[in-house]
Amino acid sequence: MRILIITAGSRGDVAPYTGLGRRLLDAGHQVTVAVHPSFAALVGGCGLDHRPVPGDPQELIRDWARATSPEETRVLTRAYADGLADGVAKSVAGGADLLLTAFGPAPLSRTAGEALGVPVIGTYLAPSFATGRFPLPNARSTDGLGPEGNLAAGRDVLRRAEGVFADAVTQLRARLGLPSDAPSATVDIQPVFHGFSPLVVPRPEDWPAWAEVTGYWWPARPDGWQPAAELVDFLQAGPPPVFIGFGSMAAGQGERLSELVAAAVERAGVRAVVQAGWAGLSGGGADVLAVGDVPHDWLFPRTAAVVHHAGAGTTGAGLRAGVPAVPVPVMADQPFWASRLYELGVAPRPVPFQDLTADVLGDAITACLSESAHRRRAAELARGIAAEDGTASLLAHIGSGGAG
């Protein structure tokens, strides 16, 4: 079967689909990932085909940060959505028997699939149906809402998410000769598989029967990857370091954050591996090593703790490694995952990025490492997560002919 995976966004929105794609490839399917050109090497390095979808998310985030008015932000977002719509339509027209779509571009994937007669399955990385159990990631308010408030907050999240692509969907439907009334992506796509562990977020009982929580889809390690000798030497030169990285967040703040991190590491009295990320973090001195992209499944088990922005993928990687965390959420779904880490007992209270100082970060690292219960709980969770196979139910569904 020709399977096309459609995703968009930062590296964390792409990497899990490389693992899912490799499993599908091993099952005998032809797998292509439609995503921004900047991820062509990542996709190809994992043995998957790539179809380009317009857009540079790193540039978009920088442009958003420089925007001086809500109208300018809307114009930037509209241009991004229009380019994505065009790319998704062309990718699907290139041939596919089945579409697997991330949550963000789901309205576009649904539209293209409808026009070209290709079935669509939702493959989402975060909870994506309103529930009375908790407010969805990206909720405007989260504290003490109760079941009805949680439902209302979740429905608001979904309305805003679909609104991002509303105009692009309208234009795409007209271009593809579809009726003008666009169906709701979250309702009309069935089934939906959520790629996170039920031990981290249990499946709400009030979700539709066709919305599953499967377990994580772990990013594939690029073929032939080997760690740099400098990194291996650093790890062997002393006690396990703390990992510090903010992923695709804080673009353009590299110099400030590098100084802050260096001071925090000194305050906590630890060694650190600092991942450059989109912020461009750097390191120096005997106790801090800066690195580029390193597979988290290799690096994290070799660390004492992971300090990160609490993106869905990095959160999962830390839990898989069985190491405690210091979550520093910046935006989007990150406060949700940061709260889960705290509630699961594997992290101290999250440090919101806007409150980050060298003293605050240093003290949070100390608190994380000095509380042995964090590491014990992380190890327990890691054992449970290791027993899960996040791709099994999706593979079974496709293999049974449920895709079409």
C-alpha cells in the first residue's frame, strides 16, 4: 500500500512520524512523508521518501516574534496556511492509497483526501478531542474548571485550531471542485490514533470509541548514525551530565540563554550537554558541551536529568529514558506536558520560560536531582512504557483493511 504521512511544524512535529513510517515500511508498505523541505534530510536519512510542502516553520516563528500587530501575525499565518494547503493537495495528487495526518494539517488532509478519494486516518501527537477530564493542550485557562469547564475549554481549542486553516480549506475545496460546506476535521476523520502513552495521559472515557491512545511512536534513528567522539569523551570524563535544550523554541535568544545556562549549571554544580536547537545555544568550559541534533534515545539514558521545553516528543523521550525532568514550557501544548510531568512525579514544578533566570534554573536542577523519588518514579514509568507498542493497533487496523 502507498501510504502518505502528512505533517507540518517543528522537528518535534516530524520526528515521531519517521518511527511510524519505518514500522510501516518494515510491514511492506511504501511510505512517503509530506513535510517542509528543511526536513528532507531527516526523512530521507530514515529511509523514507519525501514530498515537499511549502513553508519554513523556523522562519515563521521568527517572523511572528517580529510582528508588530495582530493583523501582521494574521497575514503571516494566512500565507503559511495557503502554502501548506497547496503543498498538501499536490502531495496527495502525487499518488497515495492512504493518508495519515498530523493534527495541525488535518483539515487540509481531509479536504484533499475527499477530493481524490483517498481515505484518511488521524495520527495525532497530543490529545485532540474535548473531554471533561482535563482542558486540552493550548487551553486559554486550565485551573479548577470542572468537567463542564474542561469540555468548553477543549471545544474552544478545537475551534481555534480549525480556524487557522478555515480560509485555506474554503479555497482548496473550491479549487478541487468540492461543495463549499467544509466538514470538521476532528469529527469527520475516523479513526484517530494518538501517539502517546496511556500511562502518561489515560484515554478519557468520554472520547469517541474510534479515538485511541496507542503509546508513543519513537523517532527512527538515521541510518548509520554514530555519536561524535567529542560527545563520547565528554560523557566518559565525569558523572552523568544534565541535558539542557529548548528544541525549536526561543529562536534568536541564543546568546542570552547560553549565558543563563552556564550560570545555572555552575550554581547547581553539575556538568551539562547543551543542545543548540533553534535558539542557537552554545557552551564552553570543561563542564559544558554544546551539541547539535543527537538522537534522544541514545543521549537521554546517559544523563542525570533532562531540562527541556516540554514539547510532546522530548517529554516522551525523557520518560522513555527513565530520567527525571525540569520542564521549562514556552508555548502551545508545552504547559500541558509540563504539568503532566509534575503530576506524574518525575519533575519538580514547571518553570515557565518567561520566569527563567540563572538562579531559578540552577535551583530547579538542584531540586530535581536531590529528590530521589523523581528518579524512582521515572524508572517505574519507563518500564511500563517499554512494554507498549504504539504502532501495533494502527498496523493491525491497516492490515485488516480498515483503512479503506
